[in-house]
Amino acid sequence: PPIVLFYVEFERKCRSHVSLLCCHASCFGDEDNAGQFFSSGHTNNWAVLVCTSRFWFNYRHVANTLSVYRSVKRLGIPDSHIVLMLADDMACNHRNPKPATVFSHKNMELNVYGDDVEVDYRGYEVTVENFLRVLTGRLPPSTPRSKRLLSDDRSNILIYLTGHGGNGFLKFQDSEEISNVELADAFEQMWQKRRYNELLFIIDTCQGASMYERFYSPNLMALASSQVGEDSLSHQPDLAIGVHLMDRYTFYLLEFLEDIHPASKTNMNDLFKVCPKSQCVSTPGHRTDLFLRDPGSVLITDFFGSVRKVEITMETINLTDPINPVNGELQIRKYSYVDQLPVSEIIHQKPKQKDWHPPDGFILGLWTLILLVFFKLYGMKHLKHIF
Amino acid sequence: FVFIMRCNFRIVLFLPPGLYKTPGRKMQIWLFYEELVIRPLHSGDIYASFQFRTVWETDFMRGNKVSHYRLFPKSLGQVISKFSVRELHISFTQGYWRTMQWGQPFQPSPPGAELWVWFQDSVTDVDGTWKELTNVLSGIFCASLNFIDSTNTVQPSASFKPLGIGNETDHRFLRYATLPREIVCTENLTPWKKLLPCGSKAGLAVLLKSEKLFHSSFHSQAVHIRPVCQDWQCKTTSWELRQTLNVVFDLHNSAQGKREWSLFKMFSRTLTEACPLASSSKIYIDITDNPQGEQFEVSPATPLLSQAVVLGDRRTFSVYDLTQQITFGTVRSLNLLIRWKSSEGDMLRPLLHAERYVAGYGLQTGEIHTLMYNNHPYRSFPVLLLDSVPWYLRLYIHTLTVTSKGKDNKPSYIHYQPSKDRLRPHLLEMLVQLPPNSVTEVTVQFERALLKWTEYTPDPNHGFYVGSSVISSLVPSIVAMDTNSTRERPLFSSFFPCKEESSYFVRVYTEPLLVNLPTPDFSMPYNVICLTCTVVAVGYGSLYNLLTRSFQIEEPSPGLAKRIANIIRKMRGVPPL
């Protein structure tokens, strides 16, 4: 059938839309807001979200991590810039009465697992070694891009850890720990390799403040859900699912983040006030002495949202001619499908040719012994006949 | 045919699915088909099978730079050209297919993840390429496929012949691996849906909602890439990508015990349109057991009927063509309803099915039993059994026995590759002739190995998995199979190529095994360190102190009264008390 193709010039129509966009981008518009927009100095955002606990009764740690994942995605960081590590599978666990869901509020109000989730490290892959390799970038060459933290010196990184911890360590999967010294050294490696511009570290475990005590690299801000000697408590159980759904600190953090939208102006001082002792029972702590900017001037969206610097251009780009493929010399031979179970062929199959290896030491020694015995018995006069 | 949609004064181009010509190139052909087959099962459950097929005439071999991807996903195209892949089959399954209750599936798959790949002849280092390929696929499908390494990869010598076209089959280029422990959840479905041309926005993929799909007895999604014949002459090849999703919904979980199924009940969605890029978009409902409508009733009724020979049986299907606007009726949405009236009738017994279990007691030895059932009354047929057992179960092959009906049954072909600790698993392949109406039992004894402390998983008391056995067979068929591979056939009947009319190829997977290995007490190193340090501190420490400390006699400090008295005496110049 005749095919009619025609190109429509809709550039004219597009221009009006374009000018609207320009307007919107500069509707940060006012002088001081523009100043704030450019003062953070970062060009891209990354997030590393780690849940370190295994087993069904640690459902709340997976729900914690997924709620932060959900907020971070909603505020603009794409999946390619998020490294999500979940140590166990709760959604499709056989004990979950509602499969493919992870709830954060009781009565199953909010499904934080959703329909569009990409987990990069799961199950047994969540180990201390993999976590440190992701942070420092020392991964084997065949690691796919979705499993790498490809940040540069203008990236703002959000790191969120949750699980069971103690004074100075965080437990990974019930079998190993990471200490606060290792973590501080990993951040120092990141600083020396220029892998971050600013880093926000949030930890929700028991005695979480001990994990940021040892940091010594610049531009780090840290928040923890409890001080040394205190336990972080969980929020509420759901009687249908049978386990506690969230930890208190992350529950109130999620409520706080639900009010943030990509253009909001809330700063870090509001984040420090999340979950006071009356709600959390433990005392959340924070550390800002290593951070160069004043926390009051740091926007929440600097870490939880994503900066998209859009440059709009009116130029046209000429596409080069497509590469002509080497047009098949028509294959004369005819293809056919292979027989799936060729019984006679299989029965008469020749054994696989094994690679030839030079004879073993044992074989050589055995032959030497046989030759020696032969010549001893029958005398050396036979030697000249052989050689 | 150019479709113009006007909305908000914007003109959108719709290119016809099928032919597309760029200036200066030969005609490129892309085709996309989608179909859904619904088969009601005798136990009241319902089996739904989605198939999405993309055919693309191009040449990935011979180093051609392919840069224009239209319906074929770019991530897979780049994988094929970079790793010189001839065929790739990967499947993710949750649950176990119950052959005796549900019959044979259209595409069989073992529980967990399974990956088998045929590489091109041009690949020099197959093992290195295999390792890189598994890493890349683990990133594409968000699965832990990077755990596939030499300890669970085998190279079958007779099973898994290529499903696509090809003239040579050198088994050096085949690799097969399974991960029985792999979990399947929404994070695997999300990238799978993104490979479809219409995504999950239009067509049959709209029904793929994870909350319903994973609340089922069986869920399996797979990707199959292979070269196929372009036309009946078969002189040129094109690449075919098939994405299949099989799901069995349970009567009590999803339908609350009532034998009434509808698209809305199964998927919580109804259909409103076909994928605009699809050449054909159809729904088939299997009504073979319901010729006069006495068992169940399907609404809305459709005049279209189709017959196909699938799995050795001639089945009749009601067809709903989604590319016709009339299918959606006046409400512009299609919600198929299947209501049962009576529940009689037996199911056709499957001719071949298999079971496997571990026998024995204790944590030292055990026995693996594999049972293969041939339910045909008078025909026997050959069966190829592939067993891949991890190295930590040390098989004693001299105890291998194959018995049918009480008598020894010698296999006509055995290929055994012993394992190497921490390097290679056991591989056992046997060609066994199953006598008619019998059970064949294969037993082999094994011994459990003690692993090193760091090789245990974080939850070792769960047990260790042994992958399913694969049984490939040519089963005699009741009706003549269609050997003409290029005639227009529904997708579900054209998966396995058919060479002869009297039998069809079937692959059956057994259950995976879960064995407990002797597990040490992981707190022992800590206990030992504590005890040793305590003994050293108390025993040696006190001895050292006794030997090296010097003792001085010191007067205890006097009381207050004495101190005042001493001060007064000092003032007086008298020696203190």
C-alpha cells in the first residue's frame, strides 16, 4: 500500500511552550532565591539506600528504606542515580499476607513498594564489602551501571542506613559488622577521590550517633535516630501482617518528607527538628561541624531531590546520513531448525575430545622406572639398538 | 496508513507497524505480536499465559553496527552484539508447576532463575564471556545473576539443543545455569515490562499488575531470544524476541472459592485497546472441554473460533481480536467473564511427569531419588535426564541405579562429569527408554561435605538448594503435529520447533531439593577467643605479676585524731606517734 509520510513543522507551536518553560525555570526569579539556587554548587544527585537486616521480623527496616526510596524518587532522583540495597525480600516473602506490597502505615494505608521499583543489590549481595566497594568505586569491571555509584566532585549524595546496630558498629545480615572507623575511612577515600561535593548521612539504628562520631572528612552532615546508650524504637505493629511496620524516626521522617515538593524551600534546620523526644522516645542527634555551609541555608531538596539544569536551545542539529549496511551477498545455503532430541545421534556421540596435557610427573616417573629395570636386567648392550 | 491524533493543537505522527524505510537503506521489517491464552483448569484454578513476540530482520553477526532500534529493546540488542550471543533463554519463576493437576505448561520453567545461552562460533573465551554476560543481565533484570559462576554452570552434552535455526551444534558453545534460591518480585517485573514496545501503557501489558500477579500459585516470566526463518524459503534469518509470562491463579486466594473468573478478578484491570504497534493482538480462551457450553459459559460471546494443535492435542479456542473495535463493544472496555455451571469431567492425564526427593537420615549421607512416570498405555519413548548437583553433595556414581518395573533399565547414553571442590558441579546426563505405563526410578547416593566457615550463607539453617532436574523427551502425540514452521500459527503453539508429525518435544522440570548441610555453631570462634583470653589473663597474668612485682611495706594512713596529734607533736619538736 502506498505510504505517505509527511513531517509537520510544529516548531512554531512549540516556541510558545518553550517560552513558558523559560519563565518557570527563572521563577526562582527573585534575587536571593537565584542566589540560593546556585550557591549549593552541585550538579547531580545520588542516593545510596541500604537495609541491612534479614528475616521476616525485620520487616520494618525494609519498609524504612523503601519509604525513603519512594520520597527520593518522588522528588526527582531517577532510578539510574539510586543504588538500593535490600538484604531480604519482604514483599514476595511467603509469610506476607499481601504479596508484592510493603506497608508503612497500619491498616495498609500506604504501599511503599509500589509498582515501579528497581532493587540493585538484593539478598546475599548486601555485604559490607559490596557496600564499601559501591562507596569507593572499586568494583569489578563487569559490574553493570545500575550497580555503580558514578558520582563526581559535583554530586550531592544521600546515604541512608538502617538495621540493627550498637555502639560503634552496624550489623549486616546477622553475620558481619561495619564499624564507624571503617565508615569514616570510606568517606575519606571518597573525599580524596573527589567522589562527592556534599554528603548527607542518615542512620536509623540503635545507638546510631556512634556511627558518625569518627567522621573527619569535610562536607559531611550526619543525622541519627538515637544517641549512644539509647535504643531506637519501632512505631506500630499491624495485626494482619503480624510485625512492626516502621521505625519511629523514619516514620516521622516520611511524614515530614511527604510535605516536601520539588520546589519547596525547607532547610536542614527543619529536618533536625523531626521526631523530638516526645514522639521518638530516643533523642535524635545530628552533626554539622564538618559541613562548610550553614545548615540553615541548605535546602532539603539539595539532597532528597534532583537538580535538573535544563538548557533550552533554538538551534537545529543536522543528523548525519545513516550507515549503509553491507548488503548481504544472499546466503545460498538454506537454514533449518535443529532436531531437539536426536536419539541416534546422541547414542553414537563421540566422547568429547579432551585437551592434551603433557604426561604427569607420576607417569614420567613410572616409565623411567620401567626403563631402568629393563636395562638393568638385560644389560646396557641393548641401549645402542634403541637409540 | 497514517493516524493523526489532534489534541491541544499538536499533530502526532503514527507510523504503521511493520515496514519502515529510511532513505538509502533496504527495507527493515519490525513486527510485534501479542497474545493472551486463558485455560480454565479442572481444579477450578485458571491458567493465563501472555506472549509478546518481536521479530526484527537485521544482522547482529558479521560486526554490523546496528544503531536504529525501533521495537526491539536496545539493552538486549547491545547484549547480543557485544557478547556474540546466538540464543539466550532466561526465566524467573516463583512456585512449582504441578503437572498432575494442571497439565503441561506452554513454556516450562524451573523454580528460581534459569539461564542458558548458545554463543556464536566466533567466541574464543566462552567462560569469560559467560561471566560478563551474567553480570550484565543481573543489572538489566535486577536479579542476583552475578552469583552464577563456575560452581553452578554446566555444559550439557546432549540436552538443550538450540531452539532457533542453525546448522552446527557444537556443545562447547552452550552454557546452562540455575539459581533455585532466586526470588522473583516486582523488581524483576519492572524491567521486564520496560522491554515491551508499548511498555505497560497499552495493549495486553496493561493487565500486568504486580499485586495480583504475585498473589498466585505459580508465576513465571521469561525472555527468549533466537534467530528464526524469515519466510518459508528460510534463506534469511531474523531475530525473534519472545517475552512470556505464565501465571496460575488459585481458586481460593483470588476468587474467594467461587468458580467465576473475569479479567477484572484476575488482573484488577480491563482492556480498552490493543497496542498500536502490534500487528496482531488476540485473546484465546480454551473451550475444548466445553463444546456445547455445558461446563462453563464465556461472555461476551464471540463468533471467532480457532483450532490449534498444541502439546500433542487438538484444542479449540474462542478468539477475541483486540485490533477490531467491535470487540470492545459499546462500553469500550473488554472484561471477559467465565462462569462455571457444573464441575464434572476428568483431565487428560499428562503422558510424562516426574518427581524428585531426598531420602535418608542424618547429616552425613543421603540418597537422591528421581521418578519418571510414563502414562502412555502402550508406547514407550526415550527421555534425556540432566542432573546438575552442586559439589558439596558428593555423589557416588557407583551406586547409580536405574530401574523400571522392578527390573534394571540400562541407559543407552551416559555422560558424567565429576565435580571439583569449589570449582565445578556434578553433571549427569542419561538417555533412558521409558517402558509404557511404568515408573522409572533413578537413585544415587551422596555424602554431604563440610564447608569452610566463610562459605556459609547468612541463614545456613534454611538449607542449601539443589537445582531441578531437566527431563527432555519426544512424547508420542495423539494428533498429527504441524511440521510446517512458517505457516501463520498462534504464538503458543510455535515455541518448540517440530520435525516429525507423530511426536512433540516436551521438557519437564522436577522439584528443586533442599538439603541441610552440617552447620557449625558460628559463635564458636568468639567463645574460643573469650575463653583463651580469660585463661591467659588469669593464669599467666597472675603468675607474671607474682614474679615481677616488688613489694613494699606501707603503713596505713593514720586516723584523724592521730594526725592532729602528730601535727601538735611536730610543732612541739617531739617525734610523731
